[in-house]
Amino acid sequence: MSEEPVPAGEPMLATPVAAAALSDAELLAVTCERVRRRLPRITRDVVRTIQTTEPAYGDPASAPTNLEPMVRTMILDGLRTLSEPEHEDASALNARSMGQRRAEEHHPLDALMRAYRIGAEALWNALMAEAVVHDPGGVRTASFLAARFWKMVGRDLQILAESYRTTREDLDVRPEQRRRAQLEELLSGSDPDRAPAVAAALGLPSSGRFVVAAVRSPGGRAVPAPPPDGVVALGLPQSFGRLVVAWLGPVSERTIGSWLGSPEVRVGIGPVVDAVGELHRSRYLAEVALRSTAGGEVAHFGQVLPQALALEAPLVGGEIADLVLGPLDSLPDDERELLLDTFRAWVELGGQARAVGEHLDVHRNTVQNRLRRLGELTGRDLARPADLVDLVLAEAAEKAR
């Protein structure tokens, strides 16, 4: 992208000597102006990063529609705060407005704060990239700018979170609305110190055994009621269906799967945690487990580790699949799928060829022949643990594509 001409009256920094003649404020103003000229590209890069790393922004059904102007305004107001003393509150005012707007849209606070940090890091990198053009090594610019910049970011994140929480509390005093806001705060993990108080307001103990389930059902159908005996459960609607927070007491988490599962429902269940401040972790992994399921399946995170790894690291998973299963591409599609389906059934049924034969309605010798052919084509021996791990990971990554 070509740069615009330098406006009349702005110093031309052709050499380090010219830069050294400027005050810190003048050097910062020129650096900020150079970053402004790159604003469209920086904005696009930040939006792309947010959409690819944050599920709340990558899903068209739940993502805010004004992400690009939000990012552009955030960067501009950050530059104004840094370089224009008369506008030192610009970024703070934007953070307050952003927190209020996203709270009104019921957008997750943790996703909002992570998106803000992505934008802040991109702005810092852009400032340093431009600074070194006229400040060799960027040492001088970094020395006077770093503390000021990150203090601004810390202040704005605090303002954003406070504005978000205040708005959520003031949106509606009706019990259901307040309950949803409190449950969302609890599941976001944004303020662990507040978690016990929020749990108490929701009627949940602050300690014990907790688990989160992510449920996708036709038409967003509500979960069954009531929960199993001894379980305290709360539901929270989501774009994909519903989250269920359960205090288990002495009950096994398997009971939650039996309660929520049905032929048309997909359920992902996170690991059990022992404090409400850890619910955000169970929630995140429950959603990962949900993404590994098909219709009518209940997936506990601990049972779908290869699939979870493939889903969370798709680039690595794709490389593993191509490396291990690439030799199968020479086969006709139906033969390739026949070998992989047989391998999947063999893994799921504990490596018992007879059980696989009964499941697929073929002789056990046919199962063994297919597995042997799979091993020969891929160069893996199913009797060797390391080779078996390769195939399991590759199959999971293939399924996740």
C-alpha cells in the first residue's frame, strides 16, 4: 500500500539525525501519523485475527456485525490518546461505550476483552514498526512510550469490564434477565474473586463438584426437567443451543450425560472442576467436546482427546492427517472410506476384531485383512503403540476437517 504525501508543516524524518532533533512528543506524533496511514490494513489484520481465534466472533450466527468499525475506532482513539493531549480520554470513552454496547448485545465479556487485547497488541506492534524507521532500534520511542501505552491499555480494559458489568446489571431488573447475566459472568471467568458471590446469588454452592455441558438440540429445545436427584442445574441459552451448569454433589458426571442425551441431541461435557471460579474452563472444554459429536452423541471431554486436539489445532491436525493417511488417496473413495470406517470401529470397540465383524456384518478375517491393508498402505503397524497413536490422531483430524 503506498503512503500518502506528508502533510505540509509535518517534519520529514529522512535521517536519524533529523529524528534526534525532535522532542519525544513530536516523534510520537509523527509515528502515530504513520500508523494512521496504515489503518485500513491494520484493521483488516486485527479483524481477521479476532475472527479466526475467537469463536464468539467467528460464528456468523453470534458475531457482532460492526466488528470492523469497532476495531478501527479503537485504534484511532488509542492514537489520539497517545499523541493529542487534548484527547487523552478518547480511548477510555471508547472503552466505556464498547463495554456498554456489547453488554446490551449479550456478547461474552471474556471474548470482548480478548478481542480488545488483540487490537492493543497490533497497535503496539504497528507503533514499534513505524518508530524504527526514524528511531534506529526503536529504543528511544519504546523507552518513553511503553509505560504510557500499557497503562492506557490496562485502564481501558478495566473501564470496559466495569462498563459491561454495570450495563448488564442495569439492563433489566427482572429475575430471569439478572440470572442470565450472572450466569454468563460466572462462565466467563472474567473475575474469579467475584465468583463465590455470584454463585451464591444464583443459589449455587461456591465449592464442590461442578461440570458444564454444552447442548445442541433441534430448534434450541430446552433441556429436560427436573435434573437428577441431588443435582442443582442452571441453563443458559446460547447461539448453538444451551449451556448447562451442574453442581453434582455426590452424583457422577455420567448421570448428566444420561439426563441430557437423546437421539436428536448432541452433548459435550467438560471436565469436573471443584470451584465455581473454574467453571469457565469446564465450559470451554465442553464446547470443544460438543464440536466432536454427531447427532445423538454424548461426548465427555476426557473421551475425545484426539478429536479435541485436532479441533483446537487444525493446522497441525491437517498436516498429521496428510502425512499419515496420504497414501490412501490413491485408492477409490469407497475403498478408502471402507478402511477408515473399519479402523474407527476397531478403535471404538476396543480392538476386538470379532466385535467389529459383528458390528459391520462381516467376518472377523475380513476385518483383520482390512486393518492389515491399512497398515501396509500407511507404513504403520497397529501392534506398535506409537504407530497406533499416529493413526488415531490422523483419523480424528481427518474426521474434524
